[in-house]
Amino acid sequence: MEAARFKKELVSKLLHFYFTDQKTKVSNDAVIIMCEMMKLFVIEAAARTARQASSEDSKGAEIDHFEKVLPQLLLDF
């Protein structure tokens, strides 16, 4: 089974979307690193959400659990 990942083309478009200077170039290495960072962020968010749900004796993770861990997650990243 292949691990889920972000497509390089999507990440590249997202990076370019936020640059104000049209001449800014993004290297392939930068896109690869950003893909990895996004993957790690999602994995960490899922793990923290699961721990929060578990600590509340919930049978499944809900959006409320995610919302509780999100502020600290954003500060950590």
C-alpha cells in the first residue's frame, strides 16, 4: 500500500499563489520539503486529535477534538 502524500504540482501552485513577485521561482527541492512538512503536519494533527478523543473517552475523533488541539499544534509548527 502506497503512503498518502501531497502532489508536487498542487504544492507548487499553492506556494506560487502566495508570492507577490511574479519573478519568484520555487525550486524542486523546496517543493519536496514543503510536501514533507505538510505530510508531517497532517500526521501530527491526526495523532493529537486521536489522543484528545481518547482522553475524553470518546469512541471516535470528531471535529471538536481537532479544534481543541489546533491552537497548540499551530504554535508548535
